[in-house]
Amino acid sequence: MSATLLNRSSNSLELENNQHQLTSPAINDSFLFGDLPDDEFLKRLPLKSLLRCMCVQKSWYRLIKTPNFINLHTVYQYHHQNNNNNNDDDPPSKYLLFSSPHERKLLYLRYDDEQCAEFRRLKYPHIPPDVHGHSNGLICFSNLFSWRNFYSDIFLWNPLIKKTKTLPPLRLLKLPSHSYVDLVLWRDTAFAYLPSINDYQVVKIMFQYDPFDPYQLTYLFCVYSLSTDSWKAKFCDPCDTNVVRMNDEKESVFVDGIACWMIACDDTNLNKVLCFHTINFTLHFVDLPQVGEYHRLHQFGQSVALFTEDKLNNFHMSILKQDSITNDFFWENKVTVELQQPIFSRVIGLRNNGELVLVKKSQKVYGLVSYDPESKNLKDFVQSWKGWSTRGYDDLFDEHPPFLVHPFVGSLVLMNTDSNNQPVCRLPKLQRNKHCENRRFTTTAVCRSRMVS
């Protein structure tokens, strides 16, 4: 009898100790979160849940807005978040951005999964824009392009947190009052995130033509850094390239500090790629491979990829490489894909996992397929894109795709950005060349390699 009472008393005491342990705040927190600091478990949350956590306590609010945590969250979500969770409360952080080259207002974010369901329709904060690139959760755009508009505003936009930053004004000093100043033209802009220096950069390119020497062309490159919120500029004079023009139909590609544009030489009508390195401010011209007819540049991971089509419904994928000794750029063929109808050979974009997106047509219904260049597997992606565009696509796809597809990752970038501080960068004054007549203005003799910061 006494032994039974002793056992009951021992069990009761053990139960009380267990209850005390379960109700202990310190042990309960440890059970829920382990020994992880706040930033380690907050970075695992999707963007929408993370924004809600900013309202829970002040310490989380201050932490989430810090640059270190913003970078920590973006890197973690990019590499670790899967795309299988497709609900409105906790959407995945990886999306596909569908943008139309024909409709400036057509902009969709869709889940990068098998269903490719629509997540959100985006509306630009300024309409109509010129879009210059998408990278790591941000979209870069400006006012409508104008060759003579030196002062058009450039914006960085995070559509998921609805934050917009206006870049500092980029102004030329007072230009000479002369008709030839109209030959100073802003031509194109590129934008990208550079993981090697953990910074966002915007590159603007300007051409200055000499009307008396059609082969004289001066380039002005202006580079903006988000970390310093300032511009740098440099003039470059190519010596081995004739007059060139930008190929306006092709998008710029900016990867790992190298901004690339498709250009066309007027004398031979052969396309080249203009490459500008924003780290050391060097300019290169790369010949395109002598294969195929249609060329388009895309970002492939942290490389520049060139896709070329031929008449046999095949496409060739080449990667831009740089020689470590001579620093010359060249193309390295990665894969050649032979496609069968009804799949078109034109690559219209890439997914977050590196798979290529192509168009297929089956009984007058257009869909999408994805191709893995590593495993060389082709699989169905979207059965039909009907209703994704307000324009018909039967006759539109003959020359241009109805939309382009870009990987897009949700991030907190610009959360802590103050857009009121806008320092002005003064660029070199365009001076008169000593050997010019008729008051011609060039910059060749005075600022061939001048750096301005």
C-alpha cells in the first residue's frame, strides 16, 4: 500500500515538473525557434508574411528595414525558397515577369511553377515608361525615350512593396548654342544587380556624331551606383569600328558588370555586340557567330547568352567568355537544339531554374514549353496563353514574340531608401575641337579618357 502511494506521489511530482517546463517562457520559445536569432528565422519567411511581421514588434520593424537584413533575405529567398506553395497568404518568392514589347502597360507576375498562374498585374507608377531592365526584384524604367531629352528621369521600382526611387539628375553642363548639338544623342540604358560587389547599377550610353566625318563617333558612358547614389562618367573613342547604330529591337543585357547591346555596322550590315565593363570602364566590340539569321541576347545565370535561329527550325546557344590573358571576348557554343514542329525555335525568355522558354502551336492554340540546356529535356509548360494579351498573336509572332519572359524574385530592396537626397553629377563640358571649322563641336581631343565622379 505504501509503495503504491509512493509511486503515485512520484508520478504526480514528475507531472508537475513537466507542466512547469512546458509553461516556461524560455523553454517554450526555444521549442518554437530554437537558438536562432531574429534575422535567421525571419529571413525564411516569404515577402508577404515578412511585411506582416513588421507590425508585430518594433525590434522586428527596425531589423527588417536594415540593409544587412534586406540583403540576407533576398539571397536566402533566391536560393532556398521553393515554388510549390501557391496560396494567396504566403506566395512563393520566385516569379516570372511577362512583359510585352508592343504594349507598354502589359505587365504580369506569374508563379514560376507548373501552373504558371497569375500572381499580380502590375501598373507602372509613371505611364508611359521605357523599361530598361529587371534584376533581383527591381525594375528600371524612365520617361519615354527621346534622343534630345538630356534630363529624362530614371526610376527604380520595387513592385511588390510598391516603392519607387528617382535617380539623381544626370545633367550636361551648358551646351553651346549651335545646331550641331542635336547630334549628341542618348541612345540606350541598361540595369542589373551585381552580386560580386553587392550593388545595383544603371548604365546610360550616349553617341556624339561628327557631321563632317561620318566615321568619327564618340561614346559617353554614365554609370549609376545605388550604394553611393551617384553617377560616374567616361568618354570612349573607338578606333577600330566604323559608324554603328543601336539595334532598337533588341533588349540590353547587363551581367556581372558587363553591359551588352546589339549594334549594326552600316558599312557591312553585320551585327556586333557592344560590351562595356562598368568596373574598369573599358569598351569592347564582339563579332557575332557566323551562323543563323535571328539573334537575341538573354541573361543565363551570371553569363550573357546569345541565341541564334536558322531556317531549319534549330537554335544555337552561345555563352560570352573572356580570355584571361588577352581580355578579349569570344563566343563559346554551349548547345545546338534541333526542334520539331510545332515548336518555334525563338527563345522568348528563361525561368528561374535556367530552363529556356519557347513557343509551341497546336491546332491554332499557342502555348509554352521549357527546355533544360543541361539535361536537354523538353517539357510542356503552359498549355495556352489565351487572354494574356489584349492583341492577337497569330500574325504578331511572325516577326516578334507577343511577350518576353524574365525571372523575377521578390525582395525588400528600396524598403529603406530615401529618395529625397539627390546629388547632381556634372559631366564634362562639350568643347570645341581646335581643328574643326564652321564651329563644329566634338569631344575627341579634350576628354578622350577623362573620368568624372
